[in-house]
Amino acid sequence: MYSHGSESLIKQAREIQESELQRFYGRLVKLLQGKEFGRETVDSLQRLQLILTATKYTRTLPAELQRRLFSLLSSPVEQLQVLSSAVLRETLPPSGKELNYTENIGQLNTHTAALLLSQAVSRADLSSLCALVLRSLESRQSEGPVHSLTHTLPILNTVLTHSPECLSEDHLTLLSKKLVDWLRYASITQGGGASSGGFFIGPRSRQPVPIAELDGTVSGDFFTVLCVGQGFTEDQWMNVYSFSMLHHWLLTYHSVSSGNAAADIANRLQLSLSLSHSHSFLNDDRSEVEGSVVSMVSATSSSSRLLPPKERLREKAFQYCLRLIEQSDRMAQKRTDADLQKACLVEAVCILNTVCVEEVSLVYRSFPCVKALFGRLNSDLTFARVLLPVAQFYLNHGEMVAVDCESVWKLVFGRFPAELYNDPFLAHELLRFLRLNLQNLQLRVPQYSRSFPNLLKFLAWDSPAVVDDFVDLLPSLVTTDTAVELLHTLLDLPCLSATLVLQLRATCSPISEAGGQALHSLDAFRSTKFRGLFLYLLRTEAGSGDTIDRLSMLHELLAEAADWPRVAHCAQTVPVMLHIFFNTIITIADEKLLASLILAMLERSTLLLNLPIYIKEIHRVFSCHLLRLCKLHPYVVVDQSHVLLEFAGTTANVYSKEEIYTHVVWVLGEYLSVSRDSRCSVKLITSCFESLEAVLFEITSSTPPPGTACPTPRVITTLMSALAKLASRSHDLIPRVSLFLSKLRTVTRGGSVTWCSDEEDLVAIVTRGEELWSLLKTPGVAQSVLTPPPHVTTPQWHRDTNMSMPLQLRTLTSLTHSQ
């Protein structure tokens, strides 16, 4: 919301009259005709920018004012550059003057570039702009201001992002050649001269000083972004800019030059993997290459001059990245330089991976360097974000060079989530890595599906930030071997969230807090008595025991954590994850897995952290998917009838688990039928009938337990309907149901009852009872109504040749076609 003063200014800007606006234009033109611009000019430009921004349509400025504003783009005062660019971006260019902005392309700066891109409204405009920018690169430095080149690459990089097809093949070839020159052949002396003698040495005696490494030593090879000096020359700045856009350029260049903009790195990865066998005999190119990176670069630099521009850029990018990896081994003198080393390492390994995907022969030359880098950094978790691109390299090319990647995956799926779960940047990068490589990880990395207890720590710690990632990742973690344990882990996520908080507090806070109230859960976490419970929650792999027998104790220990914001947010995420879990289960579940899942759902409906809203939502999810599983696989009701009857026969479940209890009763009444499963015997139907009858009789003949509400009408009517369905399949049971229904009507005539507090609810229950009683008087009708055959519940009359509807449809179709 704007402040009152801002709203007043915006209102004035919107209500300005055209005559007043024209006078304002005239005053501003006079101000801009002067040689020096004071505060009044700046204020007027700010007011003009507000007027143009607040108006809902785009204005056209007078030609003289437009020209004056454009001249300000080259002003030495940056504030005037910013204001003029902002104003011009809110206006339409004068008719027939669209190309005026590009006449002085040699005077580019950041704000001019932003204006040029905003004025390019079509692909043709972008193509023209790119052509002008690239022509400026072809001109000699003496023909124009040297500093202008530094703004060409950001423009081209922006065009690549939004419309890469605007660059023609000739443009791509030209820029590839320029990138090669800037990357490989930048000067190796500092931009400013340095004196080689005493204080009174003249300017002519100054000698060029070589570029230095981050550790202060003189650079022994070509210039890179990790070289330092008192000043950079223009070609050195272009070297830095070229490296910053190199990865983007390589990816886009391949897709554009191949004529298929939809092609991406995944397709090239498949190609490289298919060629891996044909390259397996090239022992000379493998990792036996000895010597330093510098010698390797020198050995290949001369032959690369004969390559086409695209392949030559790839070769120079390869050499550049190897040199960066070598430079990263030097001890930086400043902390900022150390951070720069990490950032450059990430980019260098990503570029290496890209060029190796496109040219598989480079894999054997680069793998020794990447392997050495991993060996040097894998023990230092501060380089975690650097090691993720290394893991990507191993994933893409590890099989080709027949290297064991287990140590890489132990680090990525083991230590990273276990020790860095509270690092939001690593969480984003790691989850992005998993999402981009899901298929390969599932096929080639066995540790992936077993690592879900560790990966879910990211979700438990910061659910709102990563829930979208896990919506995509969770289905890949669901397998027949891990499904049951994964279900328990998802239900324990709030407990895991609390445990992660306790783990951090245990390391950061003293054991005894003077003057403060100690957390009971923190004391439990530190206690050796309960250590096993918490260690299970913090496990890194699946299949290491369970705590289902001690969950009640764990929930008591973490009772105070229910109010923690992090735990509450995590609990809100669990129902979403459960829906995704069960949607995946439906596609892979077999008979054995379904039985285990139904048992787990009924067990865990009681064993949940005491968060009332959370418990209610979990019961709702369980109810929904229990119905889906039974509808898709009706045989599971007979298979698990003992478990379901035990749950439905417990009266306490009516009051504490109304949602899931109602659906279990409905499932029993609906699917315990010979028409659904031939194994359904009269004995089983009778046993189910007696269990439900006992519960219904108990809840309708006594007051609810203290502290609980009356059972809802839905529970009672579902029980009555289930009993009527079972009795219609075993006619010996009909008198027992009829007797209960008749007594129910008699009892309610005496007034209010203790088990139903609402009179309207009571009327609805009695009405349902009378309907069922009337049906049961004619058993044949009751069976057809309460247990209809499949052709009634799922009609396909339009396909049945014995019905008249198909004939009518065919007749209408023929008549339509004849007309």
C-alpha cells in the first residue's frame, strides 16, 4: 500500500490537464538546453517519470524533448542516465523515428541497453538490434569509445534468454569467434602501469605489471576471471563478461544452430551415453594423461585453430575451465576472493559438463581433473554447492569412464541432507539437481530411493520453501520396497521437524540454562534413555528398524513442540504429501503391499502427534484413499477383514476417529459380498454383522463417554445401512436388524435420547431406519436395492447391442451423415 503522500502525488499525476502538461514539457526542454543541470532538472525529470508511469496509456513526447532525453543517456551523471532511460521506456518513439536510438550504438551503457531492449517490440526489431550490436564488435577499437563493448554482451545475453532465434548463423559464428578471442587471448598485464623504480621515476619509465593469482604470485598462463590486478584492460573485462555468459551461450548455441530450439541437454546426454561403447577402446585418451593443466592446454591450443568456430569455442571453454579448476587450488588472500573461487568452480564444472555432453571425447581429458577436484573438496562441506555440479558430472559421464560413484552419492544423499538441512541455498540447489535428473537417478543410483528419510529433512525443516520440489520428487521415492516405511516417515514429519530443532538447540545452548525454563523435550533429546527414538527419526537411510511400539512415548516427549511454528508448518504439508503418496501407490501396489498399507493406516490413525487439526486432516486423507484402494481392489476387504473388523468393532473409534471409522464401516457393508468376492462366506458376513451390531447397540443405548460429543448421524446411519446390506445377503440376519430398527422407532417416540443431542438429527436417523425396515420386509427387493449388480451401478447402455439406444444412435448418425 502507498503512503498518503504517495497516493496524493499519483492522483495529481493522473489528473493533470493536457494544457498544463504541454507547458511542463516546454519548461523541461528549456532546462535541458543548458550546459549544466541542477536540482530543478532532476526534480522535473522525476515528476515526468511519475506522470508517465501513473497514466494507464502510453504517451508520445514532443520530438525535441525526446531528443534531449536521449542525449542524457550519455551524460556523465548516472542519475540523469537512469531518469532519462526510465522516462523513455514509458513513452512511444516518434513516428518514423524508431531507429534513432540505434544510431549511436557505439555509446552504449547499461541504461541505454535497457532502453534499446524495451523499444524492440518484435522479433525483427531484436534481429536488427543484434545485427547493430555485432557490427560494433567487428569495428576496430580506434573507431569508437572502447568502453562501449562492455555493454554488448549483456544485451546479447538478454536476447538469448527471451528470443534466441533472433541470432542468425552468421551472428552465432561471429560471436563464437569473439568469445574465443576474449576467453583465451586477453592480455596478461594489468590495466594500469606500475613503477619499476623510485618515487621520482617519470611516466615513461613505468613498465607493465603482469596479472597475479589470488595468492599473490605472478600468473603463469592466460588471463581468467580468477586473476587479479590493480586494474583491468578492456579485453580483460570482456574476458570476465564472456565467462559469465559462456554456459548460457553454449546451451543456446547448440539448440539454435541445430535447427531445433526444443533440443536440450538431456537429449545430448542420451547421445553421449549411446556413443560411450564406441569410445571405450580409446585408451590413449583416457585418464592416464599426466602433467599439469597448463601443459595439457598448451598441447591442444595449436591444433584447435583448425576447428570450426563452434568446436573451437568448445575447446577454448574446456581449456578455460581446466585452468579455473587449477587456480581454485590456490589459497586466496581475501575472503571475497575465496567466495569468488567457489562461484567460479560451480560455473566451470557446469561448463565442462556441457561441453563433454556435446563432445564425448573430452570426457577422458576432463575426468582426471574433476576426480581430483572431488577428492580435494569432499571432506569440506563448505564446498557443498561446488560438489553438486561435480555430482552432475559423475552422473552424466561416470559410466563412460567406468568409475565407482558410490562415494559421490554417499556425500550427496548422506552428509548433505543430514548436516546441511538448514542451509536454504543448498536445499534449493540439491532439490533442483534431483528434479532435473529424476530418471537417471532412479535407473542408475540405488541409494536414491533408500535415502528418503534423509531427503525429507529438507521438507521437515522448511516446508513452505520446498513443498513444490517434493510434489515432483515424492512419486519417484515410492517403491514397493519402501512404501510402508515412507508412509510412516511422512506421518512422523512433524516429529522430525521438532527433532531437528532440538538437535540445533542441543549444540547451540548450554545443558543447564540459568534463569530460564528448560525444555522438557530438549532434556529428553539429550537423555541416553530416549536417544534411540531420536536417532531413528534422524536416520539417513531406509530399512533401519522402526519405533512404532514407542511412538506414544515419543509423542509425549514432543508434546510441547506442537506449538512451534516450524512444526505447525510441517504438519500442514503432510496431507498434501500423503495425497501424492497414495496417488502413486495406486499405480504400483500389489496384494501384499495393499494389505500392509491398510494395516499401517489403521494403526497410525491413533499414533499421531497431538495436533487436533493435523489429526483430523490425516483421518480425512486416510478415509479418502481407503475407499479408492478398496474400490480398485475389492478383494482386499476379504483379505483384511480381520483387521477391518477389529477396527470397526471398537466402540471408542466412533468418538475419536469418526471420519475413518465411518468409511471402514461403509467398506465392510459394500464389499463383503459374494458378488464382489467368491471367498466371502456366510460365516464372515455373520461375524461382521455381529461386530457392527454390538457397536450400534452400545452407542444407541448409553451416553457418550465424558469429554466426548454424541456420535454424528452419519456414523449411526452408516452402521444401520451396513447391517441392512449384510442382512440382505444372509436372510437369517434380517429379523435381528428389523427388531433393532423397530425398537429405535419406539425409543425415539419417548422424546429426546442421550446419544443424540439434536432433534433434527434424530428425525433423520429414524427416517433412515424406517426406509431400511421397509426394504427388508421384501428380501428380494432389499438385495437388489442395497447390493445392485455391476451392470446397474456402471451402466453401458450405449454399448449394449441388446438395448434400443445403440440402434437409435446409429440411426441418428446415418441420418446426419446423409444430410
